[in-house]
Amino acid sequence: MKTLRLLLGDQLNYEHSWYENTDDEVLYFMAEMKQETNYVKHHIQKVVAFFKSMRSFSSWLESENHQVVYYTLTNEKNQQDLVANLKQLINEHGIEKFEYQLPDEYRLDEQLQNFCNEIDIETEAYDTEHFLTSRTDFAEFFKGKKQMVMEYFYRDMRKKYDIMMISDKNPEGGKWNFDQSNRKKWKGSPEIPDIKRVDNSVEEILDMIQKADIETIGSIDVTDFQWPTNREDCLKILDYFCNTLLVHFGDYQDAMHTEERFLFHSRLSFAMNSKMLHPKEVIETVISYWRNHKEEIDISQVEGFVRQILGWREYMRGMYWKEMPSYKTLNTLQNTNSLPDFFWTGKTKMNCLKHAITQSLENAYAHHIQRLMITGNFALLTQMHPDEVDEWYLGIYIDAIEWVEITNTRGMSQFADGGLVATKPYVSSGSYINKMSNYCKDCVYKVSKKETEDACPFNSLYWNFLDEKREHFKDNQRMTMMMSLLNKMDKTKLEALKNRAQAVIANPDDY
């Protein structure tokens, strides 16, 4: 039976069972399409990385003797629309059966389901064989529970996969979570090694994208493109992380610094979210290395890394499939403001935002605390509309695919889901930023001041936010202490803080 198999740009799983055997009757299809480049304005490095990775994967399939039809963005047959391309191929090749792997974005899942209902040939959907949970495992685990607490989910995953366990119930090291050990400020030492370099030629792809008039954001250095775009390079970066960075990863995973963009982070999120690396192989490789180097590497370094992949990553995907499509419309705090222009330029006098945004524009990367407690914190405190925040995060980061982006942004960062992901809003004054970074040191604003013109804007924004949203948080137990302080605050002082905050909110690009 002549079969057409679709592969999406984030389904680059070299280990998938589809490829165990070759079949002359099976035709694989991959395409670079404006449908995918244009539904949101993406970072140029993100578009280049996906296209380069897709081409590498297509070449690998051909080297394994699989039949492949690959449409580049400028291929004359490319209709720039997934359904139009599929219908054309079915007619052109006399396809009798259509097969696809389950997409990880709701819009594509819906598009393909509708397509399968329209065509009159046999269809079948397969698992991507990537995640450690199914789409429905999360909902089943939390069925009947009042709150969907990530820690409980994470512990269950540790038990289920026997990861860092000394018995059925007891974790290695005597604790499930070493988060308290993962909050050090980096002050210049230990020395941070350079990133693992890869050899990538992307000039041709970039030239094609520019000639096709694809609108993108950010910048790119084609002479030094350092994102892995094939499995071999992904594995090299994984090994480099184990050998060079793991020893200090946990300690400094929340740290931020003006001179160091990657610190001890692995830079593996794109490799995993495109499925070139499997999360379980990443976890097992890291744990295996640690077991052979326990005298050098503390368990807290490893557990913090495992928690992000085994716990948080799977948790966010489960939340996505449980709550979509309504999740995309949630705006519990009723925020309506627009993102300032500096989110697209990095041109702001606030040093923390200037560095976090400039880094994002130049590298398509920022680590989780920069996303959560710098850009996300400011967006929430200034009450930006979650739709705009979603679009920015989805476009700017190389690892941003909706299943992981929207739950982190609309849930963890913006509290737009009313507490499904986070039990309290992740907001702070400038003191937290000062504690975890050196951003405040050379800033024109003073982190120690509150209401004056030279005061850190985060300080007044924080108290203004609590006051503006007090009805939302009055019964939130985790906010009791801060709401109590707010209620006891001198009214004149609060008014001064609110005036300062309102000036920032009204004209954020002036700050």
C-alpha cells in the first residue's frame, strides 16, 4: 500500500521505530512552509535552526535508504500550506494511506484531524515516541485533586522510571528536591568554560529566508552559528555539559550576569524540543556521568537538572493537553496593556531588562530565571496582555514551541491561568534581581530606593501590582504575608509608590 508519512519540523526523532525498516511503498514528506514561519514573528536564528535541522534529518533519512520528498521554502511545488501540500502529494503519488506523528501544538493537531476527516483514504496517527508521558497521563494523575502541584508529579515520575531512587519510596540523597542549594549568585568564579562549538554552514538558508521576505526578529552571525542541527552535534553538546558544566550547574542555575549569557546551562532545550535528543537519554547520560564522578559532583547539581526535564518539562506538556484550547484565552488578572517597544530593541535604561532582552535578540536564548524574573516579572507588574506576552516569548526563543511556551508564560510567568500552574504570582521588587545578578550594579536606577525618580522601577511596580490586584490575592495563603505588609503600609508612602509605578506603566519606553 503506497503510504505517505508526514514529519513536522519538531519531529526529528532519529530513534523512532518508523525508521527500523525501509519500505519502497513508504514516502516521507517534510516541508519548510510560510504557514509555520508566519503564524508568529520568529527569531531569525529559530527559523534557520529548524530549517537546517530538518534538512539534516532529511539527508539522514535518505542515507538510511528511505524515500523522502523535501520541499524547501522556495521549492516551486511548495504551496506554503500543510494541507495543500499533502493533497498535492496524495494525488501526485497515488497515495493510499496517510500516516503522521501526533503534533505537539494544538493548532497542528486540529489541522491534521480535520484533514484526515476530509480525505477518502485510510489514515493513522502515531506517537512521537519522545515524551515520558502520554497526552492524558497528567490529567489522570491529577484527577480529583484540588491542585496540580508539580512536586507531586515529579516524585511520581522519579518512582515510575526509577530515577535516582534507593528504594520504591526513598530518593537518593535523602531529599526529593535540592532547590534550596540551587540559588547561588555567580560573582566571577568558578570560571565558566566557553560553549561547545559546532560547525554549521547556514548562509544558504539565511539567504533563502531573506529573499522570501519572511519577517523575523533578532540577529544572526552566519559565520558562528552555534546551535546543534543534527543528532551528532546534539550528543557532543550533551557530553560537553557532563564533562565541563554539570559540576556547577545546580549551584548557579538561577544566577544572572552581564558578562555571561549561558553560565553553566546545557543549551540542550532546542535539541530536545526538536526531538533530536530523547529526554530519557539526556537524563540517563547525566546521571551516569555523575555516578562515575561523585567525588567531584554533588547530587544537588544533578537533581536540579533532572527536575527540569523529568518534572517541569513533562508537567508543562501535560498541563497543555489537559487545558487546551481554553488555556490560550485565559486572562484571570484582566491585564490589557501592550508590550513596550524596548522588548523588540533592548533599548531601555533598566539594566536588567536591557541585558536580558538584548541577549535574547542576539542569541535567541535566555535561561529560565531571566525569562521568569526579568522580562516576565516586568510584563506582569506592568500588567501586559498575556496574548502579547505569549507572542513575544513564542517568537523570540529558539526552544519555544507552544506546548512548553504558553504554559510557562501564561501560567508560571503571567499568572493568567489563575493558579493552575503556579500557586502564587512570580513577581518581585528589585531586591531579588540584585540578589541573583550583578545587573543592578551599573544601572542608572538605584535598587535601594523606592519612590524617587532614580528608584528602581521594579520596587514601585511591585507594590502597585499587589494593590491593584488585591482582590485576586486576598484569599491566597502564599500571599498572606505580603498582603499583610501592604495593608499595614502608610497610605502616603503607598500613594507615592503608586504614582511612580503609574508613570512607568504609562510610558515604559521612557525608562
